[in-house]
Amino acid sequence: MHELEQLDVDTLIADIAARLKKRIAEQNLSNPALVGIRTGGVWLAQRLQKKLKLAGPIGELNIAFYRDDFSRIGMHPTVEPSALPFDVNDRHLLLVDDILYTGRTIRAAMNEIFDYGRPRSISLVVLIDRGGRELPIDASVYGARVTLAPGQHVKLLGPDPLRLEIGATKS
Amino acid sequence: MAQDSIQLDSQGRLKHFLTTEHLPRSLLTAILDNAERFTVVGDRAVKKVPLLRGKTVVNLFFEPSTRTRTTFELAAKRLSADVMNLNIEASAAKKGESLADTLRTLEAMQTDMFVVRHHESGAPEFIARQVGPEVSVINAGDGRHAHPTQAMLDMFTIRRYKRDFTQLKVAIVGDVAHSRVARSEIHALKTLGVPEIRVVGPKTLLPRGIEALGVDVHHSLETGLAGVDVVMMLRLQQERMQSALLPSGHEYFHTFGLTPARLKRAKPDAIVMHPGPINRGVEIDSAVADGKQSVILQQVTHGIAVRMAVMSMAMGTAAQAS
């Protein structure tokens, strides 16, 4: 467990890159492709792409059409659409997000990926695992695990520089 | 008309889509932006998103239509909704009472959305005023009044090719008087900031007093098309020629048919649009309809994404009212 205030995003990304490199080698994930969840996950995927010197474009997912709260809150405000500019069939995917919390976003992202095709495998890479899971989903690689006080939230701001914002949840 | 109040919920979100009139620019832009996101879905292996899973859409068509009904059906299916198509005979003019009865029956089947085409202006609004708070109504064309999703797919097509509405000259050509498409297009173009809108056609096919909508009137294609960025053709309905309004299709083509020579009046990169189905050799020459500047088939593709956007926005709003 880390103290949230002490976390430095660049250090975390370097740690993640090292662990991810190890995982790619150990699990023999040949020709893996990064897929970021908009928007924070895309920023992270771009950083990891450089650090790991991976070839090819990264994928970007906007999971608004796959959320499970449509009936409660309607359409989400517009962000850029999804773009997976490569064939996902039989690829090893590295799915990247900034904060892992309930797991619902990851559930939605995986559902969307499977509408593009059948990947060989999906590894989940997150900057912060803040606990609080409501679904059986876990990160393959994470930067830090933190515990937040009730009512506290953490958010990745960016894209340049990337930094973590810690604050009280808006009610 | 108080349609602006019935179209939006208390927070200004789209609840019913009955007309492009009286809606703010921000909302029309949101429809276009959402449609942009949905176009990607059509390029994937699985051309479906689970957004409206478990919702029921009824296509309620009191007037025949192939293209509009099928694109609405496809849009609903790509959103994972269940769709029923009801083609109701447009025999006699339906009275309010019978329409209300039809509606009550369909509502009892727990319908979440009605997509309505009707030969009488105002029928979709009438339905929107009858249904419960959790039900949305989309106008798929009513009388001479409005065809808002057609107008929005036209706006989407214009934005894809021309980007900035505030720099454009647009000509709407043909039977404006009987066209619900033209009316919805004019309102949308105005709201989105198009500075110059022209209507072009013979006197008998342009409604009197149309200048009041802020459009310039032209009675010849030569002046009407000069320097325009967008040519929006309208379909000439055959029944107009049987009445006294027009001599014949051949004669109409002679003066108002869009030929390659006449299109040269417009800017070299002008696009040509048509809501379909086209009458070749009546309002448009095949060489233009199938030519480089024609975006008529792209309009059809865009129609699916635009209808997905409108349906999901309206149903998202309605779902919270329940």
C-alpha cells in the first residue's frame, strides 16, 4: 500500500513499463497491442508505447455505448469515438486505464473489444488500483494500490504533464 | 406552436424529436457529434452496441416508406433494441380518436419509443402528447410539416464535407412547397449558422412568403446555383404533375433538372444531395446523380448513424423519467 500523496506519475509509469516488459517476456505475448480507455488510459498507453518501443498504432476505446448505467443517467457527454486501427483477432491486447475501481468500466471495455473480434488474450494495465471492486476483475499490472478515505476520489489529469488529483467526491 | 417545450425535458435534453425548429444550436450539434461516434459501429465486425438492449421500438408508418423505415429499423437494431414495424393503411384521413385508440393498444405492449410517419402534419406531436412520460416519439415525416431526422442526416453530410456551416452558401432546389424535408432543412441550416440559404424552383412550387424564413428566392437554376457550396435537391412528386402545378416531367427537367452543365454554376467542389428516391431525368440527370460531386449514397449511410444518435439521446432522457 502506498500513501496517495507520495505518488509520482512518472515513477509509476516507469514501474509499470518494467513490469509489463517482464510480463510480455514471461507470458510470451508476441506482437502485443496497447488499447487505452479514453481519456486517461489513452494518455498512459501513449507513454507506454514509447517506453516499450512497441510498433504500430494504439487502440482507443470510448466505452459510453457499453456502460451499464444508461437507464439511470442517459447518454454520456460526447468524447472522441472508439478507434481500433488494427485487427484485434488473435492479437495479445494490453488494455490500459488510469484508475481501477468497481471494474465496471473494464467490463464494458472488454465487451466492446469483442465486438471488434476475438483477441488472443487481454492483460489489464492500470496506474492506480484503488480497491472497491464490484466485479471479479483484477489488474495484470498496476502502478500502485491505494486505499482512499470515504468520500475521497482520485483522478488522472493531463495530457502534459500527467498528474494525480486527489479530492472529495462531488455529491 | 409549443413544440420546443414538448421536445425537451426540464433539463433541456432531447425527449421527443418532432421538428428541427426551435431547438438550440448546441442540441443540433450534439446530435451530429453523437452520430459521428456511431458511424464507427458500422465499420466493425459486430455492427451493434448494447445501449438500448431490452427496449422496444415501434415503427408506426401510416404512409408508405422504404428508405426511412429501413434505416430507422437498422438504427434501432444496431442499438440492440427490439423493433416492430406496423404499416397502417393510410386509407381515410384518420381521426384523432382512432389514432389515440391505436396508440393505447401499442402502449399496452410496453413500447419505449414510437417512430411515426403520418400523412397529416402534427400527428407525431399529437402522439407525443398522449404517451406516458417514459415513452419517446420520433417524427419520421408528417404531412408537409417536418422530417427532422432527414434534415439532420443532411446536416451531418454537409459537415463531413464542408466542416464550417458559417461559411456556406446552400441552395435547396425543387418542390419546396410540398416538402417537409425542405422545411426541416431550412430550420436546421439557420440554427447551425449558414449565412446564405436559397430556395430555387418555379413559382408554383415555392410557397408564398417563404422569404420570411430568411431565405433568398430564385426562379432559375442559373442564378440559384451560382457560387453555392451545397446543392440540396428535392424529390418531385409525380402527383404534382397530375395536378395543374406542372406541365410534365420532361418539361420540368428542361428548366429545373440538375444537369452537369447547370451544376458548373456552383463551386467546383460543391456537393449534390438528394433525400431519395430520385427521379432520374425529372429533377436530376443521371450523370449528376452518379457523378463525382454526388453524395446521395453517403447520405443513406449517414442516416443510420444520425438515427442511432437521436434514438439513444431521446430514449436515454425518457428512461430517467420512468
